[in-house]
Amino acid sequence: MDIATSRNGLRALRAFFAFLVVFLYAPIAVLVIFSFNNSVVISFPLSGFTLRWYEQFLSNPSLLHALRTSVIVATLSSCVTVALGVLASIAIVRRRLVAKSAISALLLSPLVIPYVVFGISLLVLFRVIDKVLAPTLGIVIGTGIHAIVIGHVVVSLPYAMLTLVPRLERISVSLEEAARDLGAGGIETFRRVTLPLIFPSVVSAFLIAFTLSFDEYAIASFVAGQDATYPIYLFSQLRVAFLFPQLLAVSSIVLVVSLLLVLATEIGRRRTERKFEGEVGRIIL
């Protein structure tokens, strides 16, 4: 008898799963609970119920600016990442490339580079480029939102490719060939056949890239300059006790919005997959 399917094995797996769920979600539950605590001090028992921390952060311009900056950076970097990820994935799966393995390894290499090292490298690179190009061409990269976007695109691209490549490999090439035989060009084939079939993975890649960018701290801390993102602001304000409840309130809102977004996206992804798999089945039949 397999130990994993035995009665004791199933009990052990259930206990481990319950422990894992508690370990992962208990800190989040505590965060949400204390965002309603009527005290600056984080301690049990709670002092009372209040919504004033949610009201106060709405009148905190520095906090709102940091949130706005994070949303802008995450949106820009996610759009660029998905666009580059789609092109790179199609090139790797559908094209015959010289040294394809080496190219794939190069594109996936940011997965094994520590973010701190990469952030320092980007800062040094931007400074060197500014010193070389500024006197001659007047081009200055500097630091700021654009620099953060560049860094986040590089580190998010491997995750987008790892999401898109398996989906492309599951799609039969004959569908694209049939579209070309019927007179569709390369762009029209991509728009009418390939993109609808990989759209669920495109959405997943966008969400992954957005989450990575919104939460990323190490790279942004080196190249942000005066444009602080929310993680940078969060770490800088942890020393200020009276602002900590506001950070809990904002984190709770971000958590709820993220859960709702992921839930809505997953529902839409499943509906889209069922729709296009049904259409492809009818075409094949």
C-alpha cells in the first residue's frame, strides 16, 4: 500500500495542509484585524473598533503619491513585459533560431540574479551611460519612474515567458497554417488566431508582472531617485509609530483589491478558455 494514500498518510497530508494554510494566511488576517484597532500600539486585546486609519491615509499626500507611483510603474512595466514576452515566446516556440537554448537561457537569467545585485548594476550602468552620452548627445537616463520600469521589465520578463511558452506549445501550428492558407497575413493570423488562444496566459502574465512590480523594493530603492514607490515609502515609515496603522489600512485595501482582481480574472480566464476551446473543437471537426 502506498503510504501517501493510506489512512494515516491522508491524515498527515491534511494536517500539513491545514498548518500551511494557517501559516500563510494568519499574518494577513492579523494585518486586517489591526487595521481596525483604535490604538497606535499593536497589542492584544484590541482597544476598540475604528475606521479613522482609513480616513487618515486618504489625507496623507505622501502615501497617496507613493501608491500612485507604484500603480503607474506596475502598469507600464507589465504592459511592456507582456508585449516583449509574447514576441519572445513566439520567436522561441514558432521560429528556428540559431543557439535557441542560449537565447532562452539569457532571457531567463534574471531569475537567478539577486535583485540587490541587479539594482546596483542598473544604477552603475545608468550613471556610466549618462557620463558618456550626456556631453555628446545630451541624453540623460538618470533615475526615476522610467528607470524603475526598465528594471522591473527585465526581472518580470522571465515569469511572463514561463507563462506564455507552455501555452503556445499546446496550440497546434496547423491552426495558424490554416489561417495563412485562407489568405490571412502574419499580423492578422496573430490577431485572429494566436492572440485569442493565448489570451488567458497573457492575462496571467500581466497579473504576475504587475504583482512583482508593485511589491518590488530592492531594485526600486536604487534607481527610484525622488519617485518613491509604495514599498520604499512603507519601509521608510516603519520607524514612525503613529503612521503604522495607516500602512496597515492601505495594505488591507491593496490585499482586498488584489483578491477581487485575481478572482475576477480567473473567472474570465476560465470562461475564455472554454469558449475558444469549443470554437477550436468545432473548427477541427
